[in-house]
Amino acid sequence: MIPMVNLKAQFADIKDEIEAGIAATIDSCSFILGPNVQAFEKEAADYLGVKHAIGCASGTDALHLALLAHGIAPGDEVITSAFTFIATAEAIKYVGATPVFVDIDPGTFNITPDNIKRAITPKTKAVMPVHLFGQPADLPAIRAICDKHGLKLIEDCAQSFGATVANRQTGSYGDAAGFSFFPSKNLGCFGDGGLVTTSSDEAAAKIKQFRNHGSEVRYYHDVVGYNSRLDELQAVVLRAKLKRIDQYNAARRHAAHLYSKLLADLPLTTPFEDGVGVHVYHQYTLLCERRDEVMKALHDRQISSAIYYPVPLHKQNVFKDDCAGLSLPVTEAVAAECFSLPICSNLADDTVVEIADAIRGVFQA
């Protein structure tokens, strides 16, 4: 079976470096907030062009801690997308705020500046754009809206590590940003892990306190915090992969562009690059009215495919009362037709050709 992401092949290329780092960590018995976490945080901050990068336990926690550190609280509204993984909205609910879902652009699948403007109310305190599938949202325009209205900009960068807008990394435009290191991400570890970025000294101090049981000094606790620390073993993996992230992302872009070339004449919609930012293709996602038929043909050929995301958040049971009567026509249309093909940093050209041929067979039958 051709997998969505070939983690075994990626690991084989860096196996010796990772195993040596893990062995050294085990030998040192320094497992929590040790030298590898500290080094990774510095390396990630330098790469992303931010003052602070703070490791935590997951991408969900990263968004949660970012919101907490910026005072988002019960009664506040946060404008975001319904076409995303539920963690985006969960983080907003964790702080007692209300996610306000707005519609997306049909090409980029990201929320638009105009839709954000229309959703602002006196209760709006923040905007959380999602750089979905690795396509950056229009950060300069969204930043300008937030500045004009006194809103916090919290970027959801769970799928966009290494993506840029105007030669700046996603995660560097917001008051804070949250990254996920789930294994299948462009930069992934060997379990759960996350990162919060900010250039505010005050916010960074709060995030570090919140992630470590509300403590700045061991056994002295000033606020109720959380157990949300990136561990040393995951930091070893992330340090090895961070050195190669530009290479990994370039390989994903190469595979994506080859897919788009091979599928260009078929009755489906290939991913759109709007030119605002550099897409890093966490997912290669198409739209097709015959989605189920295409996915079955791929499965019959032992080729993986997946739907991200079949049910938008405003249609999920958990939000049905909050979102009763809410219509997001573009979001709903995209969810009804979208599906994703295998893509990763070691996807061979001949494999892309094989997958494209399998799809072509559906329309030529």
C-alpha cells in the first residue's frame, strides 16, 4: 500500500543521527526541559524569525497556551475557520471563549480578510487564521485588520512549518502562533509535540509558566498551570529534522507540482497557489465531484487517500447548538468534494505518476 506519508523512509535517512541522540539523552538521564529542548527552542526561533519559541506537549496545547497568555477569556469571541481540525476550535473553547466561524476562499481554503471584517463585533478579541494544508493565509492583510481593530492575531501553524509570506515565516506575523509536531507534519516528531512562538517577552514568560504547572521556580506556583512540556527525546528528533526542513518542503512542492501537471486536463480541481505565500503542501488536496469513485479506484490499486475534513466544525455535533442556522456555503461545498493524495518528502516521481495514472483511469473508463 502506498501510504499518505512514508515515515519509515524518512527515518531511514536520519536513523543514525536520531539513535545516537536518543542514546546520549538516555545516558544523561535528562528528560524534561533539558539541553535538547533548550537547543531546539533556540534553533526553531532562529529559523522562524521570532524572539521566543517555547516547546509544549502538542499543537492543541500550543494554541491553548497562546490564547491564555494573551488574555482571551470567557465572553470573548475569536474569529476562525470551520474548515480545519477540531483542535483549532477546542483551544478557543478551553479558555471559555467563543469560536466565530467564517467562510473560506474557494481556492486557498483559508479564511479571507473580507469575511473576517464582516464578523467583527464588540466581543471580538482575536483572529485565528489556519494556514490550511500548508497554504499561508493572507497574513499582511489580516495583520492590518487586527491592528486597526485592536485584536490579537494568533496563527494556527499546525500545517505550515516552513511556509513563508513576503519572505517571512508563518508564525512570525502573529502576536503568537501554535505549531504541531504530530508525526505526519512537515516537521514531525515521534509522538505528540508542539511549539508556541511569540516576540513578546511578557507573553513568553506567561507561556513558560503555564506549560510547567504555573511555576517559574521549582515548587513555587503562582497560577494554575498545565503539564505541557516537550520532552527531550522528541526534541532530539525535531533537531535532526529541523536541519532538513527546507529540503523536505522543497521535495513536497516538487511532488505537488508534478501531480498538478499530470492531472491538469482532468475534471477535478488541483491545489491553488495564490502567490501571497509559499505553499509547503502538508496535504495535496483536490476537489472532485466523483470523489468516492476516485478514492475507490485508488484503494483498489493499493494507494492511500483521505478526506480532510468531511464535516466542517460548524456542522459537528459538539457545535450544533452554538452554530444553529449558520451557513458557510464555500466551506460546505469544499468539504463535500475534497480529498487528499499521498505526499511526503520522499515521494518518488514514478510513484506520483502511478497515482496520477490510477486517477486518470477513472475518467477514461
